[in-house]
Amino acid sequence: MLTSRLIVGKALYALACVAAAVTLVVAGYVHRELGLVDATQKGIHLNGAATVTASAMNILIMGLESRTNYYGQTLPQSQLLETHSGNEQSVADGEVGAQDTDTLILVHIFQGGQKATGFSIPRDDLVTYPHATYLGITQGKVDQAYDFAYNQSLGQTYGSSMSQKQRYLEANQAGQAFEIATVEAVTGVHIDHFVEANLIGFYNLAGAFGGIEVCIKPAPAQGGLPAGANLTDYDVLTGTDNSGFSAYRDGYNRKKGGAQYLHLSPAQSLAYVRSRDTLPGIDIGRTKRQQAVIDYVVWKLKNNGAFSDFGVLNGLLDSASQYLITDSSFKLATFASSMSALSGSHLAFQTLPFSSQVNEMPLNGSKQDVNLIDLSYIQQYVKSAFSAPPSAEKKSTSVKKTTNPAPAPSTVTVDVYNGSGVNGLAGNVSQALTALGYKAGTVANASTQSQTLQQGTQVFYGAGASANATKIATQFGATATALTSLPANQVEVLLGSAVTVVPAGLASSQGSGAGGATSSPSATAAGNNGTTGGTLTVTDNAKYGVPCVY
């Protein structure tokens, strides 16, 4: 079960770099600079689908923690200071950050490009690598695969006649290949394309936009932290501040309090998505912030026209190859038609579950904290989520219906029991089902019902509710089971211990029904906070196109 203080990664800035890359194409200015966009295609070659209109697509998003660019050059002192990433002396002492992929997000875009779902992969997951690598290592954390192969490549080319630029390009390609092979081995799915960004990538994106607009509200007291702790990244429990984020620095009014819209500087924009320990749900909280930023990027593009300043655009493109890399077969211009699937209202996130944690486990010469995973369960979990779109309403007209349609949702009452460690998740699921027309039943913790809790969600039903229970179970990748103790026309949803968010299909339903985001920014801030698990639902009428999040 996930714990409230779990730290599964540092930054989710890489996802916004995907939006940045696609935005460069969609904006309409890139036709004259397409050669510069193609310059980012320095990664390994993958035989992936070219477009999601004909087939589905899996994209791996990787964010490196390194304080260097892709040429092996240390970031300028000014950027290190602004991004809260170190200083000149720390870099001189060799503290430039490893080439670990602190951010790993596997995104599946369903056929047609209208829906997408993604899994954040915890960086501390203990895995067996596809083959032995650096110094014969066969086991380690999932995020270390890139670093091991990267350093092995640099060792092999040391003293050669190759230029530094070429040596580091090959080192990154070795890291990409091994990280991708590792993620494929863990998840059991083929990766069609990848997008990789380093630390400065998101900073440059925010700079091109002149900063990022966000709406932030104080979080309630949780896990020993006081109310409003999320307004900075200072963790009073540990005395640490990882990103330097402070809402007060960018104008948050303490006296006024509540939800407020802020214009964040580029440095604070990066800090905003790097914050971790003070957010409710840790990784889930950062995912919500990241999606809010993507919603702003999409809104900015649709309403204001992004990158209308050719000088800014050219400067961004000229340096793009230093912070953004894709595989050589990923044609951004072709992929641009799939942009809608990357906006928050069509994209839902979950975090891959793990069985337990081991602290200070001896691993590759040091003691490390790791997550133990159930490989077969994870592969089944991912396969189920990727097997069908969140909502598949189209039916072939050539197939004769042989079964009776499900009774109207309004005739069925749904109870939801929370077996996860995420506060309020049962309530969010109940609200999503109510938005689909079902009657809200009991909402309580799993301990108040009689069924045995499992990692995955279970769905039970009484007489007359079989068809509707099956429809609900499909959203969770589960099967519905009859339960004689349940009253007629009643369904029971028991959320599993590994479940952390509302399924994508249910979450998206809130945007079109009673539970959706309001058109008033003040109403959005005061009531529904625009989140359902890992999904953000916004409307174009909301200020800046973003909901208020913690």
C-alpha cells in the first residue's frame, strides 16, 4: 500500500517538454524551421507507429536529473542558481547529478488519438535488467539503467579520436536503448517512441512562454505537515527544500488566502513542478501540477497563439537539441495531429503499484531504499489499462445485437469502498459514477465491508445489476462477480490496495456531467478542485485554462 510520505521521483517536468515539442509544430510557425525541430531526433531508432490515427502508440517519457546538457557541458552558473540545482563550486566538485531517469512516464495513446492514459514508474522500483551491463550489474533500480549504460559507453570511447559531442551523443543513445529495454521488460509492452528531456528543458519552455500561469490553493494539514505547507517546498519535518518553490515569492497573498492565480517566473515554474515532499499524495500531487501546466500550454496555444515572437521561437529551436531528444523515427510534424490526447481532459495518470518497500538494502556496493514489485501483476495491470480506450461507445452497425441493453444507470445504486491509501478516492469514484447517472450509495473504507481486499479493484453485484456492473468493472480492468448478499439493482466497488486514481474513463466523464469543472474560476477554486484522482478536468472558460490544484 502506498504511504503518504512516499517519495517516488523528483520531477515531472519531462511531460511538459512533450507538450513543448508538439506545440512547436502545432503553433503553425515551424514549417519554416522544421529542420531545427528534426535536429532533436538524435536518439536511437525505434520501429514505432508514425501516427495514432491508424494504430495505438506507446511513448516513454524520460527526464534526466543531470545538471549537464546533451553535449556533456555543465549548465551555466546562472541557470544552476535559478533552477535551485547547485552552484559553480558544487559542479566543480563533480556534483552534476547522475544520468538517472528520475522521471519515467509510459503514455499509451489509443487508436485515433483522442484518449490517452499514462503510468508514472516509481524510480525506486527494484528490477532485473534485460542483460548484464556496467561492471556486470544485473539488478538495480529502474531509473539507474540509463546511467549504467551511459557510463559504460563513455568508458568504451575514452581516449578515442571522437569529438566530445559525438561521445556524449553515443552515451545518451546507449542509455536510451537500455532504459527502454528495461521498461519494456518490466511492463510487458512495446515502446514505439520516446521523448527525453534534461533539467533545463522545462525551464527553457517556461522562458519562451514568459512564465507559466497556475492556480494554487493551500492543502489541508496532512502527514504531520501544517495546512498550506504545499505553498512552499520547505518540509518542516526534515528541514529540506528540494526545489526552492515559494508561492509567496510570486505574489501569493497570505492575508487573502484560499485559491489564487499566479504568474510564475521560469525558475519558479520549474520549481513548481519539482516540488514533492509538501504535496498531498507526493507523486500524485506533482502529476496534478504537471497536467495543470500542460492544460495551460494547450489553452495558451488555442486562445493567445503561442510563440508568435519569431525571435523567441528561433532561440528555443536553436537550443532544443541541448535539452530535448526524441527517437530518430518520431516525426513531430506527423504526430501533431494527436496533440489533443496530451491535454489534461483526455489524459489520465496512475502510478505503477509495488508490493512493499525495503530501506537500506545492500545493492551494487551501497545501501539503497527500494520498492519490491510483482512483475506479473504489473504486466497484467498495464495490459488491461492499454487494451481498450477509456470509453468505447462506437458499435459496428453490421453486428446484430443478441443481448439486452443494460438497464438505465439511474436504476442502479453503487457503493464504493476505499481499500487504497489515497484519502478521498472512494468519494471521487462515487462522484464520477454519479456523473454517469448511477445512484450514489455507501462511501466508506474497505474495513466496513466483508470482502477480502486485493491489489486490484473488485466489482460485485446483486440481482438485476449484472450488465451495469460489467460496464463499471471494465473501467477498472476487472470482471464483475455476483454476490447474493447484495440487494437487487445494487453494485459494490471495492478499490484495491494498489489503486491510486480514478480510472481514465470515469474521470473524463466528470467533465461532461454534473461533476465537471465549472466555467467560473472562483467556483472551480471553491468547489470541485478540478481533479479526479490523477486527472484534471478544465473548460476553456476557466481563467488561463487551468484548474486550481494543491
